[in-house]
Amino acid sequence: QVQLVESGGGLVQAGGSLRLSCAASGSIFAIIVTGWYRQAPGKQRELVAQITSSGSTNYADSVKGRFTISRDNAKNTAYLQMNSLKPEDTGVYYCNAVHGTSYGGGNYWGQGTQVTVSS
């Protein structure tokens, strides 16, 4: 089991920045991918960014060049630095962690943090 707690959301004007944090606890050693997803009102949850245990990253086209995913293994925390924010970035941002199949392949979610970008 993995527990994920997000923080750092809030209200920001377009063009501003926010940094989201995701603190993990539990069976952290088994995590192979950590990601950030978002869900806007009336829309499906979508992938924003991922980082693997080896450090490889993947971004949605809509955030490339503006968002950066990173992690601090010593603090068991993943981050999403969001710059040049746009109103369409508004939504609830969820942290996700996936266990390797040899550890059961569990898929874990945080409770979400609201990001609102005003125009």
C-alpha cells in the first residue's frame, strides 16, 4: 500500500506559477512510476506528467515546456512545477503511484488538490 498526500494548489492569475507536492508513504520501494493527472469540471481525468523510477519523464503535449515533474527520493516527495499557467490548466490535480507487477501492480491515488487559473 502507498499513501499519497498532495499540497500546493491554489488560485493564481494566468501567466503565474505554482508548485504541487506529493508526499508518499508506505511501500515506496515498489513504486515504478509516479504521475500527476488532472480533471477539469465535466471532463475526464487526464495525464499531465509522469516520472519513472529511473528518472525518465513524459508530458502531455499541452504542458510541454511549461511544467516540470521531479522527485526527491530523500523526502519521498514528487513535485510538479507549473509555469506560464493558463485558464485551461484549471482542475483538480491528483498524484498517482504505480507498483511494479512483481509487487502486485497496485495503482494508488491521492485526494487531489485544486488549481484555479484566472484570466
